Amino acid sequence: MKVIPPSFKILDFLDQQSLAVRIEHCGRICYKSEDRITPESALPFVEKMAEHGHNSVLEMGVVTLEVCADDSKIDELFLCQPKYLHISREQGRLLITASIRAWREMLLNHPDCAVVRAACALLHERHPYFFASILPEGGLIMPGISVRKVPLEDVERLPAGLLAKHRHIAVKFIVNRAVTHELVRHRPCQFLQESQRYCRYSEDKFGSEVTFIRPLFWADDSEEYAVWWQAMEETERLYFKLLETSTPQAARTVLPNSCKTEIIVYANLEQWRHIFKLRCSKAAEPSMREVMIPLREEFAKRWPELFV
């Protein structure tokens, strides 16, 4: 048995990586298979995710596009009700930020929309492995529409309102399951979480032990903490006993909220502001405040115009 404190890490280093590398890095958290990452592993990984329809993993790749088209083609896009696209509109120009999953689903559901076809044509040219299996007949290029990828440095220079809408950032949390139960209620966000269904904590890669998050409610020398410790020891023993005859997805039913889990939350800065407003307040759950208050401070250092 192992007990650790909660923690977080802002994954801004992934912003400098390719979409495939970013998606693989986040996707492998589910099975805790980060040890399989190599310089050549990203493309086979994302091709497999796309082929098998593991859409939640493809949500971890987000791009910002500038689309220039006449108003009739832009109106056509809005008639498709693009709820998974973050769109800012000016005369004859759109700024659109969306995940690879969102663009794939727009192409599948609205293949005749000119803006969708033009945007996916650019993405397919740069990342053909995402769209190879769903290309419509006749190709994707549509005349009269200009599409370019907006570099991250240009997104960072946007006015505060547009920056909050189009700048996405991922954060990896190592917390207990009670915290993640609350985190996944937030929309719109993207989530990937360590899977107790597949992770077998008796294996060497997990130290052959169950890891728990230390609760902040009690002092180490208190009677309550001693009771908690005893309960976690017994839980680990019962979990390992069940693994002798059962699968991890069956044995996990005895694991408590105190179990350590890893989760990546990917959202735009607008949504992070909403999360902090709720989860840093005095009414929030104490274990949530334990990670969210220092995380908000880190965001304020990076984007002081948005987080105070």
C-alpha cells in the first residue's frame, strides 16, 4: 500500500508537439501504458484510435483555423448547428477552434457543407491518418474558401475575449476518485482518465500495490487517520484476493474513493475560469480546493488578464 499527496501538472509542453504526439501522450493515461511511447509510436497509436472510433482520445488534439468565405457559405455552417466548435465570426471570416473528433463528426454528419469540407481538406493534407477512413467521394476541396491553421503564438496574441475562447490547455491531475467524479461533470471539457477496469495494480508496473491519496481531513497522528489507514490496508488485501480469480474490472468494485487516479482535463481558458469559480469557492469540496486553488494561481501567472 502506498499513500501520496494530490498533485497537478499543466501540460503546456504538449502545445509544442504534433497532434499525433499530443494525442498519444494523453491517450496512454487510460491504460497507464506510457512506457510504450517511442519516437515512432505516435502515428500507429492515433491511426488505431481513429480506426476503432475511440473518439474521446481524439478530443485531445485541438486546432485553431481561420476560414475566409462568403456569407452564404458561413451561414451554411451555422445551419449545421456546430455545437462542438468554438467559433468567432467577423465579416467574411471565421476563427474556429475544435478537436479532431469534432471535425471528424462534422464531416461524417455534414459532408456537403462547404466550410466543413474545406477545413477538413486542410487537416487531411496535414494529418491524413485522421480522415483516411471517412473521406467522401469526390474529395474535399471547395472553391472560394480559404483556410489556414492559426499558430499558437498568434492565438496567444488574441484579445482577452478571443483568447479565453480559443486557447485550450490540458492539465493532468493525480487525485482521488471523489475529486474526478466532480471534475467530469464540467462541460464543455475533454477528459481522459486512468482505467481501473484494465489496470491491474498487482503488476510490477504499479509497484504491486494500490496507491491511495492522503485525505486532508485528519492529522497523521489522529485516531480518524488510523481508522482510514486500516480501511485502506484491508481494501488492498481484498482487492488482491479478488484478482486471484477475477478480472480487474470485477475486483475494482471493492476499491474506494480514496484510490489514486490520474485524469487529464482539456478545456479552453473560458471554461477553466468557470471551473475555478466553482471549485475554488469556500463552498467547494476541500479536496477539490486543495488542487484547484494553487492551479488557479499558476494560470494567473500565465494569463494575468484572465485570471485574478
